[in-house]
Amino acid sequence: MAQSRFRGGARPGRTGTGVDRLRRSYEQRYAICVGGRLGETVCSAFPDLQARAHDGDTVLSGVFADQAALYGVLAQLESLGLELIEVRRLPPA
């Protein structure tokens, strides 16, 4: 195996590991609209998301590390019997 000439495999002038940069490139902000107004108990099932009422529905929004995290929240919504109205990717903050 070839040895890197840079300490720890990092190149000069670069911060963070390649994995960190890659992880940040996959992070996306999403807004998920579900039917009805969710109470505090249901909203507490999504601690990393912000919830706000909008026209009688609830919009959950936040940053997702990757698509697997998004699909995990969607599966959780389904398991709670909530009606999914819309999923929208938001521009970076």
C-alpha cells in the first residue's frame, strides 16, 4: 500500500475529511406537508424537524443527511397513519 506524503492522508489547504465533505454535499433541506394539524405528541416523534401549521395542515421541515433519512421520516409518517400531501426539496439555507 502506498504511503501518503501528507500527514494523516490529508492534503495541505484542505479542511475536514473527504467523508465530511461528501456528507455535507448530500445534506438537503426538505419541507413535508401532512394532512391536518399535528399535536405536540406527534410532533415530538420528529425532534430534528420544525413543525408549523399551514392552511389546516402541518409542514415539517429540516435538514436530512441523505435520502435514507428522508425515507425514514416518510416511513414513520406512514406508520402513524398520517396523510402525506407534499414533499418539497428546499434551496440551501
